[in-house]
Amino acid sequence: MIDLLVRDVRVRDEETGEVSAADLHVDGGRIVGVTPVADDPVEAGQVVEGGGAWATPSYVEPHVHLDAALTAGQPRWNRSGTLWEGIACWSERKPMLTREDVIERAERTLRWYAANGTLHVRSHVDVTDPSLVALDALLEVRDRVRDVIGLQLVAFPQEGICSFSGGEELLAEAARRGVDVIGAIPHFEDTREDGVRSVEYAVELADRHGLRVDAHCDEIDDEQSRFVEVLATRAARSGLRERVTASHTTAMGSYNPAYAHKLHRIIARSGINMVSNPMVSLHLQGRFDDYPKRRGITQVKELLAAGVNVAFGHDDVMDPWYPLGTANPLQVAHVGTHATQLLSRDEIEETFRMVTSRAAAVLGLGADEYGVRAGGPASFILLPATDGYDAVRRQVRPTHVVAHGRVVATTPPPVTTLMWPDREPSEVTFSPTGGPGA
Ligand code: 17E
Ligand code: FE2
């Protein structure tokens, strides 16, 4: 008898894109069989009726700050809405951090992520704190959530590597304590030269420890902030390439077309990934502008066209940099479509990939960790939606979230009864292709 049978779902063939109805047989945390829907199903410890839902790999969060999550307003609110006041608020909150405090907020946020269908998360953790209390707490969280969520940790030098006293040593210590990824923040360093040096330091440190790199890079509306070219070049020369990610890169929204053209080529050749955080950049950037006011979003459409892997991240859930957020990548995709004008039929489908398979590529998830197929991991979601376009438009919640062969969240689809004057009450359903029906 197998552990779990997920009956009557639609699965999409990864190679052909063909969609077919299937039963998923799950045992020992893996999908052991994908078979035609059987009238006489096999025996299983648990049976989930899929009802024709789409069985698709989970969302992947490529960029969030779990150490700061759920601290909005502590000890004060960010009133200007700038990145800089956010950093100032956080530096006032940092001395109050305790292990228990960080664990409680991070795990609460990760439970929200799981409920929303997200089973892989990359979190930055600020290491410009000599106590490294948040780092140690999140290393513990990474173990505690392992059965549900795969958590990658980035050693993030919020206040700089070269411009923060002891910054280099703190980053090196974080590498020794077991982070997965090395971060940087070159646009925050005091000088251009420090910025370049900090990127080189981060790449060399990662290379030495066999780790990945994910730098906060050019998160500023300054067209002179040009560290992506440095990161991409060092990524290529070190051979780290697709193990490197440039996050935010909002200055690219201000680059002149001639430089942008040159830069797209450097980025594409290097093989690095890009992560845009549209909800947060729309909020934090453009704050020093009069009108016309810039959007402060990286060149997502152009980078995709150049063959670069671009993903969307949430960045923040209720912290000094962003007061909203529900830890739901599908909401990020919806905002991302607008922010980047990815709004043709195919482009909307692409934004769904930017919070699923493209984000999985940022984390470097292999075939044994991601994908719905026989022999693959039994970690997936059931979406009552026809495809990514439909899911993004209607913001469809997964009815079931399955992690390592276990159902970890269920959400019944909402039902609204409409009592329109002079008509019989009726249930309102939203049809996938035609808008509100019934
Ligand atoms: N720190 C930073 O430098 N930039 C951000 N967007 C956040 C924290 C959230
Ligand atoms: Fe960030």
C-alpha cells in the first residue's frame, strides 16, 4: 500500500508542455507513479480527490528577509518610505533581537509561505551584527522547518562589507557557521572603490567555501550606480556563473539605452540570475523624485528578451522596508505584471514561471528537488486553475499543499452566493477563460 494517492489531477509534461489527467502515486516522500485516472484506484494510506486541479510544482521564494519579518513599526514606523530610513529603523531594532524572537517571527512567516504553496525559500540574514544572533537563530530554523520548507540562507552585510567595522570578518564567520549563500551591498558602501572591493571579496569568499552569491546590487535610483557589471564579470571569471544572483538592481531602471544595451550582453554572457522585487521597489524607489517620478524597477522585460533568468521576489513581509505582505508569491507575480508591463497573454504566463521554475533556478534546485514527474519529489500544490495566466489573474489559492509526501495545508475554494435583486440567489464562480460567470 502506498502512502498517498492524489486522484484526478492535471499534470503538464515538462518537455512537451502537454497537459493530461492523471493520478499521482506517492510513497516515501517521492512520486512513484503518474498513471491515467483509474476508476478502481489503488490502496493508499490517504487519498486526496484532486477534482481536476492542476498539480504543479510549488512556488519558490527567491528573496526575503526573514530576520526582519513582522517587525514593522518596531521601534518606529518608516515614515519617509525610503530604503535608508528602513535601514535606520532596522539598526534600532537590531539590538533588541533575541534567538526566540527571530525564531518565532521567521517560523510564523514560513508557515504563511507554506499555506500559500511555497516550499522553497531563500532568506537573507543581516550579519553586520557582532552578536550574529539572527544568523544563529535562522540556522536553527533551517533545520526545524526542513520537513516542509527547504530554506537557503544568505549572509547579508546590511551595513556594508568594507564600510562596516569588522564587516569582512563577520561575513567570513557566517560562511564558517554554515550559510548557503554569500551576499553583498556595493551601492551602500562609502565609495565606488569599496563597492568594487566588496563584490570581489564576496565572490572570492563564496568560491573558497563552495557557496553561491546573491548580492543586493544597485538598489538605488542612481544611474551612476553600476555594480552589476562588476558582479557579472567576477561571476564569469570565477566560474561561479549561474551560482550568482544580482538582486533588486533598480538603478537599471535609470540607465541610458546605450549603456543598458552593453550591460544586457555582459549579464547574459555571465549566466547570472536576476531577482526583481516589484512590490518593494515600487514602494521604496522614486522617493527622491519630483514628477515625472521613476518606477525604480529593473529592466525585466529586456533581460528576459536577452535570455537572462529573471525571477520575482517578495523581499519583505511587514518589516521596516514594507508594511504589507502575506508571504504569497502569487501576489508578487500579480504586482510584477503591472510594474514591468508584462501583460500580454504569454507574458502573464511568464510571470507565473518567475515565481516558480525561474525562482527554482535561482536557488539552483535540481531535478531531484523540483518538478512533478514519476521519480520526482512529492512536493507540489493543487491549483484549481487552468494555467499560470488563470492563477495570476484570479489569485487562485492552492487547495492542497503536499511537502515530501505529506499534505501540509488545505484551503477550500471560496464560494460567494450572489443575491441579485429580482433573481434567484446563485453561486458566483469565476470561469477560467470568460471572467465572472454563473
Ligand atoms: N535591506 C536592503 O538593503 N534592501 C532591502 N530591500 C531590504 C533590506 C528589504
Ligand atoms: Fe532585499
